[in-house]
Amino acid sequence: MPATTTRPGASRTRSWWGWGYVDSHPDDAECISLGALLPGTLARPLPIPRVADLSIGRPVITPAPALAHLVTAAPEARAAHAMGKAYRDVMRALRGRPGRIPDLVARPAGDQDVADLLEWAGEQGVAVVPFGGGSSVVGGVEYRGDAHRAVLSLDLTAMDRVLEIDADSRAARIQAGALGPLLEDQLRPHGLTLRHFPQSFEFSTLGGWLATRAGGHYATGRTHIDDFVQSLRVVTPAGAGTSWRLPGSGAGPSPDRLFLGSEGTLGVITEAWMRLQERPRHKASASVAFADFHRALEAVRAIAQSDLAPANCRLLDPGEAAMSGASQDGSTVLVLGFESATAPVGSLLATALDLARSYGGRSEEPTDGSDAAADGADGAVSAWRSAFLRMPYLRDGLARMGAVVETFETAATWDRIPALIDAVRTEVGAAAAKATGHPATLNCRLTHVYPDGAAPYFTVAVAGRPGDEIAIWDDIKAVANDVLHRHRATITHHHAVGRDHRSGYDRQRPEPFALALRAAKGALDPHHILNPGVLID
Amino acid sequence: MPATTTRPGASRTRSWWGWGYVDSHPDDAECISLGALLPGTLARPLPIPRVADLSIGRPVITPAPALAHLVTAAPEARAAHAMGKAYRDVMRALRGRPGRIPDLVARPAGDQDVADLLEWAGEQGVAVVPFGGGSSVVGGVEYRGDAHRAVLSLDLTAMDRVLEIDADSRAARIQAGALGPLLEDQLRPHGLTLRHFPQSFEFSTLGGWLATRAGGHYATGRTHIDDFVQSLRVVTPAGAGTSWRLPGSGAGPSPDRLFLGSEGTLGVITEAWMRLQERPRHKASASVAFADFHRALEAVRAIAQSDLAPANCRLLDPGEAAMSGASQDGSTVLVLGFESATAPVGSLLATALDLARSYGGRSEEPTDGSDAAADGADGAVSAWRSAFLRMPYLRDGLARMGAVVETFETAATWDRIPALIDAVRTEVGAAAAKATGHPATLNCRLTHVYPDGAAPYFTVAVAGRPGDEIAIWDDIKAVANDVLHRHRATITHHHAVGRDHRSGYDRQRPEPFALALRAAKGALDPHHILNPGVLID
């Protein structure tokens, strides 16, 4: 298939230190306005950091001559690959203390390049950190420590093509380095869509979604990227392999499921056959306000346990609803959306609204959306969506004002959800206030719901103490992780483990699986060069 | 929760050599009638084999005294645990040539018993073959070869309780040895159901379904038992572990997915928290006849790619339709069924029927089923279901008439399905006729359909040559496996790999996963005692 698509955003400049595009960053005036929302923040924003101010040494290694054309040691490239986009990362950049900067950045053009780079790195004892869009918020794409003589960031984004489409089976073979918009642009002419729209959609890749088991667009049912994988191609230091394209199989443990979520520690996912959808032709959405958050939880559980399967079923607590403009009156807001390529969805929405009302919800008139209105619906729904995409930029603006502001997410079964959310509110809110002496904001929304549980997502914002912001966040996060652990809530539902969640992951993972994973790592990565420090040692 | 349920079927005698209950076996007269359908079969049925006629030696090992109360060496128990229920197994019993008979049969009462038995077996070099309902049709529950001094069959069926129910999250903690009917009997008072109804339902266990990644009740969408697992408890020779109960998680590769499908090679699944359903209150079903099989395939694909998600969407080719009584006029028959606990499903069925008609289907009037009519619908639907459950008994009756009669199944993406089915029909049919000199029957149905493909299920029946039946079946099966491999169709969609599918599995499994699996096996089963010969060496 000829690749003629222009890369979306190609003319815009990506920020090396903060979220997204430079031209979308809040300017100083907006930063000051943001800061005014949080008592105790700085009077003036921290200056935008410059690569030239970093002390980037010369790389301690040069690539083999045969690989030189794939590799750069340019300071800008190295700085942009030094970290992900967590609050910790942004603040480290703002404070001029980034982590260890990779010696080299490689941009392989294909599988053989990846294999050659891994072979060279294994021989040389060079750590290899696979890098997609670089949007990790868990320390997943940096190097920590000094056990390796040099570090190579393996940037997959030159491998960004849709290589093949099987229209009969509604599936496509896609290179792992394709960023969300480019991937969808290549599918659109075929009337197909992957329909995986994480908040990082513009700045994350298929390979990143697969390696981190990303949670996606659909608030209910199949939404983890795992479920849309038909086959994977993986290049490991011990050899490459491709699983068969199958709609289902009972042949042994799923080979793909071992690499999904392996976060670059077992091999490099270079391409995948993905299951696609037709573009939805029918849409309907509405929002429902609740006076009581716990009653709203019950309503959401009832909807999640029905057969209705809304595409969107996001519950915003009063703070979250206010922040996103969905409601300013202290209500909890449920954003409901249905979509289908087959049949009108108005009656599904009506049934869901009836259910919500039976738990005390007050709904506006539902809106039927055409495919043109598509992903932009109305009222609270639309307000929430715009705010959703803008949020990481605002976080960086607040960071420049010296705020400690970050998100964390989890999932738990319904029997634990109410007490879990209450405990996070109380304990994490108290920890944030105690660590800073300032009032803290703690908001919660449910991003995904299942018949057996839900995925709550929390946002913490509090003014920091200049220079201590990262230590403060680490303290808050430690309390958060402790609450999650006591309530047996997962350390991550869709942000991955990376380096920041290692201790929580180690406590969660059953010991027999730890033994198996360590053995698998030893077999596939005998020189232990792949993303050291992530998941396993 | 008090366990007061009587074990269903407790008063009936299970066959040691054939399918199911002895009192359901076809008698000699019915065997003769069955044989009359296949030219060239015997005039009289082979005699029913007796344990007393087997040469069962004394066990070569005795259990440690502390374990003696868990273990029996009774010939009847050993014979009943020597093999599964494949045609090969039945014919081996009929011909008096069963495989190696286990020395001992253990029935642990709990996890500690399992751990103690594994420890003893590891010390003694005794092979351990985990055994649930014993319904394997792929040589999954026997021992082949002589690399181990003794063989222990580990029968889990004494661990058959529903231990805990979480009604909020609609989930239950269930011991792995529960057979289907007992499991459902314990859930029914709570208004809940696992809704996993494989053909072997009466004679297979939760643990067996999990260890083999069984395909289940639903013809579309989530149907593999994998998707209904919330958490697993596994006892391995290297220690036991339990995954957390989570509705979703992005923390590393799924620990459960490594043990799902591991077929007893990595550890013994002793219990699981399973996601449950409410019992459906609304049902509707209908059948659609097609003059052309390939047009029917297109109709099924359209339905599978819609959002309709029928619970039943089984396509029977003319032979299969005739055999099950669904149609005698050479039509291909599509059996469609919808069910829901939330809302009436009549309009979903109507939409699906409209779709089917647009591909040339002729439908009868749909039938709305109440919950009482439940799993028995009407007309062709009902005829098919009765035939479905009776089929394995009839297979054994035909085996007694010297026929070679067995099933095999697979899955492939839609782009390959038409050519795959045509090739199986032509090549396997020809191989069966050539191997026997008799006309062969080869029927096909689709058991499960997905947006990206389908799972065809084939039945072969042909008169054998007395004494050569197993060799003939092996020849036919080799041709079948070759056709599947050439068409990149999986070696198994829901029957597991066992020992019979090893060569096909080895060809299908990507090499990096093979390396990882072998390493995991070495770490969890260092003495290589668990189900030797299955999946990996």
C-alpha cells in the first residue's frame, strides 16, 4: 500500500521537556492565571528550560560503523529522549536536574535494524530503552543507575506505516512506531479505525500502547489494547518471531499476552496485526447529574452490569466536574455515550438514562450525534472532552508555577470501590496538605467501568515548596500507593509500571509469575540490556 | 457458605472407557443402527471393554505414609485415569490397548494436599498428570513414554466447592475441581451463572476449562474462559501464588494469562475467582436456511461484524444440519440466538434476520423464549442442541461398530475461512476414503464467530479396517493438520494441545515465546514432573 499520508503535526515543534507541542503550551500569563487557582504557588512561572543549559556530556560510546546512519548523538535528540512526561520528569527538567541522558538515540527503519542494534548493544553492554512517543508517566523510558556503560534510546517512530489491510477480517498490519493520528489517517480511507484514543493519543505509539497494555477509548467492555491484538511481531536479543493471525486460539498460553505489558523488557514489538472497527455512524450522548457521589457509583455499577455497553461511561466527582466545566454546582456528573456502526443507539441511551434516574440522577435531554458531529458531542460531554485533552498542558503550566500536580489511577472490584475512593480522598488529601502546608485539591473520576469493578483516576494539585516539589510528590505518591495496596487495588490500570511503580508491582505480582517472568527475561535478554529496572531485575 | 448441594449425577455410573454415563451409552441395537449409516462398518459391535481384562500391574511406587489417605491404587480408578475421551482413547480401550496406566490416583482435598503431593513426586521423580473431568480429546491427561519411574494421576474433583460469592462484583471464588453442573447448582441460588457450557459441560471442570483455555457458550464476543477470570490460584512445585482480584490491570504482562492454557505443565490451578452473569431473562432464537454455504458464510461474517452480538450464531453445513435434524433438504442452516438479563432481544434478532435475508437466507418465524424455556429453544435450534449433547455418545457407538469417527476444530481469519473449509472438505475427505476404501462423511459447522474470523469444527466418519482404526485416524489427522498449517489456521481453538497436537503447536508457536515458556517451565517445575510431553519438553 503506497504511503502518501503526511505526518500529522509534522510542521509543529514537539517540546523536549513538557507535554505535546510547544505552540500549545500555556504562556506565562496563562500560567499565572492557573497558579492563582492554587493558594501558595509562585508569583512568576519558572523559566522554560533550554537544552543548552543542561550539562550533556559527550557520549561514552560510538556506534558500530554499520549502524552509524541510524544513530544520533545530537544534544537535542538526547535531551528529548532522557525522560517521559510525568510530573516528575517535567519538574526535573524545570529544575535542571534531568536523569541520566542517553548517550545515543537510534531510529531504526525496520526489524533488521532493531535486531542489529540489539546485537551490538548486547556485545557492548549498552542498555537499550525502547521509546515510542515518549509519553510515559511512570519513568518507563529513562535509564536509572549506572550498571551499564552506556545507554541507547531506541526510538521506533520511523517505523510508522500501515503495511497491509485485510478488509474481510477488518484488520491491519501496522508498524509499532506509528503515533495515534498517523495510524488513524492511514486507516481512514478504508473506512476503518482502531478506535484507541488514550489521552496521549497524539503523542503515543501503537508499540507503546501494546507494551504498556493501554486502556483505551471504550469505557466498558473490551477497551484494553490487548483485546484488539490479532498477532504480534517481536524482536528480542535471542531472535525474532511473529505469532499467527488468529481470531481466537486455545493453543497453549497466549504468546502475545506475555509480550503485552512487558514494557520493553523482553523484546521490542515492531509490528502488530490489529483488529479494527468500522467508523461509528450512530452516536448519542448525555450527561446525568447526581447530588450524591455514592449513589452515582451505584448507578454506574448498574449500567456496567447491564448489557448496554456504553462507549463512554465516565463519572466525574464534583471537583472533576467543576475543573472540566461539566458542572459548577457541586454535582457529580456521569457522561454517557453510545456509538454503533450498525444501528441507532438512542434507545440504548434512553435505557441507560432510566437506570441512572432510578439512582437519583437528573439528566439533560440526550443528543443524537451524526458521524460528522462524531467525536465532539455536546454540552457537558464536549466540555469534558476538550478539558481532557488540554489537561496535561495545564499540568505543565501549574508545574511552572511550582505546584505539585499529578494523576494516578487504579482499578478494583466493586465491593472495594467506595471505601477505596473515600480512603484515597482522605489520606492522600491529608498527606498532600501535610507535606506542603497548603490546601490540596483531590479530584476523582472513573475512566473505565466493568461488570466486576471500575478504574478510578485521581488528580492531586497542591502548591509545592520551591525546590522540594519532587520530594513532596514522592511522599504523596508513597501514601497513595500504600492506600491502593491496602485496598488491593492495582498499582496501574493504564499507566504501566515503569520505574515509578516497581515497588507496588513487586507486591502485587504473584510469586510464581515473578519466577516465570525472571526466567523468561533471562532466556530472551541474556545480556540484560532491555529497559533495565522495569518490571524485573 | 454451607455446601449442601448434592453432586449431580452422583447416583449414576461414569464410564471408565467411553463418554459420560454408562446408562446413556447406546445399546448394541442402537450401535447396529448407527453402523448402518456408514457403509463398511462391522456387523456386530465390539464388546464393551472391562477393567478386569486389562493387564494392570501393581504400582511401582507407594505413596509416603502421610499422603496415603489421599491416594488409591485400585485398578478401576487407575483405568479410569489412564486416558481422556478422544476417539483414539475409546478405540484403544475397545481394542484392549490403553496407554500406560498410572500407578496411583490421588484426590487432594485442598491446596496443601496438592503442594505435598507435588513435593513428594518431585523428590521421587514421579510424573504428575493433573486430571479434572478427564474429558480431554487431545491426549492431555495420560502419560506417554518411560522417562519417569512412576505416574500419579492428580484428580482434582474432590475440590469442587464455590467458596465465596461477591454479589456486588458478580464474582465467585470456585475450586478448580468443580464439574459444570455442580458449579452452576451452587451459583443458582444467588441468581448468578458462569454461563460456560462446552459440549463436555457435565464431565469437565473449571480447572480443566482454565488450563485448556476452553471456548464456551457464547458464539460471539467474549466466550473463551480466559475472559471470565478475575484471579487465579496456582500451586507449583516452586511455590503457590494467587493473583489479585482485579477487573482490569495494566501492571506488567497478565500473570493469569501465562497459566491459562498451560495444560498442567507449569502448575496446578486450584481455585479461581470467576466473573459471573445474571441469568438471562430475555431470549429469542431462530434458524435461517441458505441454499449456498458460501453465501451463508458471508451472512455470518456480516452478523459477526455488526454490533448485534448474538449468544448463538452457529452455522451448520448441509451434512451437519441433516445429522442434527435441523434440516434434511440439503440446506445450510444458521442457528441464531440472543439473550439478555437487561432488555428484550427481539429487535436484535429481527435485525440479524434482516441481515441474513440480505445474503439469501430464508428464516422461520423467530421464537421468543422465556427464562423457563431457557436453554431449550424450538425447532431446528432445539434439535441441534439435543444432538450436540448426544454426539459423543453416538461417536462411541460408532466406534464400537469399527468406524473411525472424530472431530477436530480450528480458527482462522475471515480472509482464509472459505478456502480453508473447502480444502479440509476436499483433502481430508479424500484422505479418509483413501485410507479405508470406504466413502467418508465430512461435516462442518462454525462454533464461534468473531469480527475477524471464525472457528470451524469438522466431523469425520468412515468405516475403518478392523484393528487398524487408530492408525487410520492418525493418517487422516496428519492430513488435517497439514491443511490447517498450510492455511495458517490454529491447531486448536478449544480442544487444547495435549499430546496429540504437539507437532502442530510446535510449528505454530513463535520461537521467542517457546524460549520463554521453556524457561518458565524450568523455573516452576525444576524436576520436570508436571504433565510431561504436553506443550514443552
